Amino acid sequence: MATKLIKSVKREMLATDRGRTLIVELEPGDILTFRAKGKKQRYSVSLHKAFNLALMQFLTENYNAKMADYKAKQKAGYKRLRSPKKPTVSMFSKEYRIALK
């Protein structure tokens, strides 16, 4: 069973931004905050938006992999193939689609 997010959890990432280590903080209220170590500037996003962005990215990558497989089979001469259906991303707002580009 997962623990309720009552206190904030702060971790140092392995990734860097212009040579500075990144700090990520998971805060109550389902907020994800990033900042560079030694800086006060913070960048926050709700976990729901981060989840939607991750879901869109997964759907797009999965579709692209299936299309590559479909095209390879088509080139090899397979018959009666069905092309993969493009994922419906219209359920997500325009800001997510722009962020993926």
C-alpha cells in the first residue's frame, strides 16, 4: 500500500542543467517542483498534467513503433495487413500537444 503524501519529499537527480544538479520535490497537493541546486528559481507542475504528458508520449511512441513494424512487414511482402490506428490525442488539450513537439 502506498503512503499518503503529507510531507514533501526532496531528492537530488542525476541529471544536470548547465552543470548544476537538479533538485526535484514532490509536495503535498500533488505538485512536482524542479530547481537547479544553488538557485531559488522553481518550476512547478501538477502531477495530473505530468501524467497526461507521459501518457501522450507513451501513446505516440507506441504508435510509431507499431507503424515501423507495419511498414517493415509491408516491405517484406506480407498480405492482408491492418495499419495501426493512430491514438486519439484530441482528448488532451493543445498545450500537451505543443509540449511534445
